Amino acid sequence: MSFPENFTPELVVESPGRINLIGEHTDYNLGYVLPTAIEKKITFKFKRNQTEKECNLYSLGYNTGFTLQLDKIARSNVEWENYILGVLNEILLRTDKLRGFNCTIESKLPMGSGLSSSAALECGLAFGLNELFDLGLSKMDIVQLSQKAEHTFVGTQCGIMDQFASVMSEKGHVILLDCKSLEHQQIPIHIAPYKMIMLNTKVSHNLASSEYNTRKRECEEGVAIIKKKYPEVMSLRDVTATMIQEFVETIDTTLFKRCSFIVSENERVLKTAKALKANDLKLFGSLLYEAHEGISKLYEVSCPESDFLVDFSKQYSAVLGARQTGGGFGGCTLNIVHKDKVNAFVEEATKAYKEAFNIELEAFEVQPSAGTYIQN
Ligand code: GAF
């Protein structure tokens, strides 16, 4: 096929990745999260191709593409194609206005780095097609259908945080999202003279997807036990710290660890939002360290590489806090570092990480950015 050579798009859409300041694995437990989009993103270029059903998609980074027919959507053996197919399937369940199109995809978002390249891919595609064919989907429809696509075609039973952050973020703000009611507040973030520095472990242990679904199941099992005593409890969101302590002897140790992490993580999100509003950066930092401890010891979704970087950062008074961000088992750590010490910290972390794991660390600053948008 001649596509993507000489391709002149009708529409260009930018779809960002996200970081989550705090509130990990709380979304599918209907709790609180505090994410924001970042400048690293995926660029989609779209053009209608005047066919009824043929769609051509091409990944510029991987130099590979595929053609599909809208009336023959089925799961593929190629992982990235399932994100696309899942989104198209969900759109077709909601509207009959979709027609053939060509699309190139170019990502500046490292895959498997905990920055949610999956949601960026799903939401960017849905957002672009909504514009191109005037599908009439709201932003919330785009968020929800993208999440559903991940459940049905990719097989990860993810919560709503990543898609929400990718679409709804506003520049300079983090979103305090209640994953039960979907009510949210945009909180302006001013952390000067500190900066948000990401350290990419460059590892993505392949436990991530299966363990993710296991954690979700463990939380559900915990809720079923708690419910016997407290029938009003519908999710871990409804469980307080005092309530969970009552089950220390009666719930299996693993389930108890999982549930107590979620209960305490929800509290930390709310405390962090307050700390940011009050500009209490020390408290913000210490909550990040506390969260990582729980991620590592109670929820057990960290890995030696992330633990190493978080521990390493603790030697520096110029670092207020750090933790692994995202689903877990690698990806990036978020570090709150004084602007004057960023270079020294990154240099020393890079050296120590190389000595420990023989991996070249990647470091970059992030700024809270706008969600999915059309490039003019
Ligand atoms: C992944 C999921 F997609 C999110 O829904 C969320 O659960 C996150 O892991 C952990 O907080 O990114």
C-alpha cells in the first residue's frame, strides 16, 4: 500500500501520557487518585479515505501497519492492534457514523514506563475519530469507551484513572478524582523551587498484566469478607482504617495487606490534595515516601529497580519524596527535587543505578499538561 507515504492529514491530534502523584490501584477500588497529563504524548494524523469500511493504521515508530474492515473487528494476536480494535469496536457499539480512514501514529511516550501509553493510544484514537466523523461523543464517553476497550480487547481490568487523566487534564493542574462518583477538582500545582523529575528504570517486568488482575481479585475477596460484618461496604473505598484493623486476625495475611494498603492510600490522596493546596511540600514529599513503602511491602507491585531508586533518593535532603508511579513492576519513579540539585541528583542516581543494574537511567522533568487536544 502506498500509505503512509505522501500522506496529507485532515486532522492532527495530540494524546498525552500521565503521571499519578499519588493514589495507586485505588481507582478500581472506587477510591481517589491524583493524576495529570504530561507533555510526552502520541501524535495521531487522520484522513478519511472515502471507503465505507477500510481502515489503515500505521505506527511510524515501529514501522509497521495493518488494515482492517469495520464490519470484521476481532481480537488480534498483535498486542498494540488490540488497543485500536477495542476502541473501534466500542465506537461501533455506540454509533453507525464511522467510515474508512487512514491514520499514522507517532509516539514520544516510552511504552511500559508507567506513563500510560495505552490510555494515550486509546483516547487519542477515539478523540480523533469523534472529530473526523462528528460522532457526537462527549469527553466522558471517550474516557469510558477507551477503558472498556482495554477490558474487552486487551484483557487488563484497569480502572478509569489513566483514560480520565489523558482526556480531562488541564495545564498546570492535577486532578483530584473520586473514582466512585467521578466528581473531580482541578487543583493548581505550584511546587517551586522544586521540580517533578522522573527516573525511568527502563524495566517493565512482564508480571504487570497478570498481577494487576490478581490484585483486583484480591481486593474483591477482601470486600466480600468485610461485607459479612458491614453489609453497607460496596468497595474498599467504604472501609475505614479502624474497620480494617478489626479483620487483622480473620482475613488471610495477603488479603489483609492488600486491603490495608488501599484504605491507607485513599487517605494519603486526600491528605496530599490538602498539602498541595496549603503548599506544604514537606508533607507532600513524606506522603510519597509512605505511599511507596505500601506499594512495595503491602501491595507488592514494586520491583528491585524501583525500590533501589526510591531508597537512593532518601539520602538527599534536596529530594522531598519519591515513589514508583503507575501500575507497577518497573516504569518510572516520580521524584520531587530542589531545582538547584536536579543535575547532581540525576548524575549520581544514574551512576549508582548503572553500577547496581547495568542499565542506563533515563531522567526527565514533567509539567502538568493539557489532556488530548487538536493540533492547529
Ligand atoms: C494502571 C491502570 F491502568 C490504572 O487504572 C491504575 O489502576 C494504575 O495502573 C494503578 O494505579 O495504570
